[in-house]
Amino acid sequence: MSFQAYLDNIEAKTGKNAADFKRLAAEKGYMTDDGKLRPDVKAGEVVAWLKQDFGLGHGHAMAIVALLKGTKSEESADAP
């Protein structure tokens, strides 16, 4: 499954897009001022939050973690 497909499926399931998850993560205190996941926040903590609050599976939750870390972006999802 492509990264874009993960994002599309997440939005279809939750009604939330990548920007929404970044905002929600910031509200939970997971993000730095420059918009990246804080280094002391473990992926497992974020995955547990996404699974519990949004019903995401592990792979879809890890896609959001990649967005929050900055290792993937919405723009990279459109690249061939």
C-alpha cells in the first residue's frame, strides 16, 4: 500500500487529515515549536493514543507517527 493510500484510508476512517493530526498532537504536547515530534515522545505512546482515540491499526498509526516525525510528508505521498 502506498503512503498516500494510508493517508486516504486514515482520513476516510477518522474524518481527519494530516494537518488535523499534527494539531491534535500539538494539543497533547507531543510536538516541538518547529512542528516535529518531540524527541522524548516514543512512537509507542503516539500509536497507543491513535489506536485508542481513533481506532487506527498499527500500520496506519505508524504512518501518522512518520508524519509527526517529519520522515514522511503529505507532499512525499504524491511523489511517484
